[in-house]
Amino acid sequence: MIGAISVDLSRGDLSPPWLYGYATARTSLLAGKTDSVDFFEVKILQRIPHNPKHFVQGLQLDGDILWEGTGLYGESKLIKQRFNRTVGTLEPLYEKVLSSDDFGEGITVLNDTLYQLTWKAGRVYRYDLSGKEPSPLEPLRNDREGWGLTTDGHSLIASDGSAFLAFRSAKDFSVEKTIEVRFQGKALDRLNELEWIDGKIWANVWKTPFIVVVDAETGDVTSVIDCGSLVEDARASNPDIDVLNGIAWDTSNRELYLTGKLWPWVYRVVLDRKTPPEGKFGFTSL
């Protein structure tokens, strides 16, 4: 169990149009005090068929392209798919198989370069996206385990399974600064796949149905999103699914997409405010 809850429900207007029931909101989802936590659950708007063999470790929307980084030794790949939002389809366009000793992890796109982590090999693969097909560049070196990856538009932001997020140089992957993620004053580890949304870092918490939203300056968790309904929905179609892992933010349309490892669907979702749990709250395992 992690800390006692202190929730402030008088935090003013909420802005994102994907926040269900708050279409007139105007300010940031996470506006307000950093010592309080908002709780949300997800509402499914659309199910997009997804290859259930993809052990998703990274998910990235780049225009009409959905990139996936997948894991497992001997099965890790970088996958490029055309995403048709209107009909909800993913068309495979390109696939790069990693070395058999690589366990693929998080991905992100910064400018015209895609970065892909590996778990323990210490390699950060890079691909030039300026051409028709991705062109491999010289890999960078990672001095930590690779888990999740995102960007604030300047630096790369990486998780390593601990409670720390490292802001790293896109040039050589050197550490620029680190923040410790804390929920109600206590360190929160197992941070996995990451996404940067409206100046905040969204992180899957490994082996749980929860996503946390993190203040990028302080490391404080400001919101918790319960995705348990997605886990149940995905499991109804495929009882062999693995954990929730995959956050993609459509910056142009301001839409949120979630998936998981071996999941048959990518979900387009909105958030609905949830009554905070009473007493203590723990990030319990699935």
C-alpha cells in the first residue's frame, strides 16, 4: 500500500476535450495543487483491431503513422503501420527485426529521428525518418536498463523500472537531470511505457492496471488513471493477454490511445472522473 490519499476536488476547470463530461473546460487537466491527486477511469470510444502477437513495449503516433516497438528475445521489432482513424484500421508498412540478443523496449520520435530502447543490451537504436523508409543510424549507449521512452520536444525522457525518470540528451543519451516520481510522498517504482501529454509525463505502472500522470518538474503524481475496464475488455477477447503497456497521444486531434502486450485492440478512450478510494491506495498487481 502506498500512502494515504489526499484529494482536492475543487481544482477548477479541466481542459482536454478527451476528458469525458468536461467539454467546456479550459485549463490544464493537472492544474491545481501538486499535493493532491485526481482519480479517473477510462471510457472506450473505439476498438481498433491490433495484432495480438505484438508484445508492445512502445507506442507512438506520428501523423497517420502508428509506430510500435515490441519485445521478447528473438521477437523484438520496430513496426510501422498506417493508421486510418476513420475506419479504425492499422495497415503494416514496415518491420525491422532486432538482433536475437535484443529485448526491445520503449520508443519515441524527436524531430526526424525515432529512438528505440533495449532492455539490458545497453543499445539505443536510432532511425532517420526523413526518407520513405526508416534508415538506421549509429546506436547510442544506455548505462541503465531500458524500459519506457518519451520526449518533451527537447530531451529524451527514459524510465528504467525504478522510481526515477532520466532526462537524456538526444545527441549522446547522456543524463541531463533526473526526477524521482513520488505518490503521496513515497517513491513509486516500476514505471514503464511513457508519453508526454500537455507538459506532463504519463507512465504505465508495470503489472498494474494504472497509469500515473507525473509533474515533470517535481516528480509528483498528480493523477491516477484506472484502466481496469480495458484489461477486462481485452481479456474477454484474448485470455492470454499480458499487462497494460502502451500510451499514444494524437497531438493534432487531441485523442488518447491505449493498448497492452499481446492485446487484440488499441483503444481510443476518454477519461471520466472517478470517486477517490477511501483510506489508503495501493498500486496492486494484476
